Amino acid sequence: MCPENKETYIKGKFIFKKNIMKVVDCMILKQAIRDLASKDTNLSESASDFFKSSKYKELCLSLEIDKSMMDKSIKELETYPLISKKKLANRMAIMLDGFSRE
């Protein structure tokens, strides 16, 4: 999941920091998706609120993710029953790994 630290660090501290922040942003987004599928209603409501926040928009920009497509996916995810929602949330989270590797 994490970029090659040695190779990135050789290129310069700024690039290293930028890549680490991208990994952190990806981890935050992945956790929010998983929280959205939680059976804990407080946690899922909190995640739902996150997807309406400016921080979510910033994460999409940072990860170069099409926010409108992500919004559609999130809205659709919320319509699924809990078990299906959990499976799909985990698949979405795994797919996000590719965004943190660049």
C-alpha cells in the first residue's frame, strides 16, 4: 500500500511527504467507506456526514478521484442491506489502494 519509501526519499523529502499524505488520505477514505457500512448507527451516520463535508472533497482532490462518481457509489452503497453493504464497502476500500500507490 505504501510507496517505496527508500526510492521516494532519495528523490527528496517533499515527494516523500506528499506520498505519505496520499497514503494517509486513502486510509481515511477507506475507513469512512467501511464505517458507512457499520451496523453501529452512530458510526454510519457520522460517516454519512463525512461524505457531505469539505474534507471529503479535499480527499477526492488529493487522490485525484472523480467526486461525482464516488458520490454515486456512496449513495448506492447506502441502499444495500447490511451484509451486502459490508461486502461492497470492503471491495471499494480495496480498489482505493491503487490511488495511494501513485
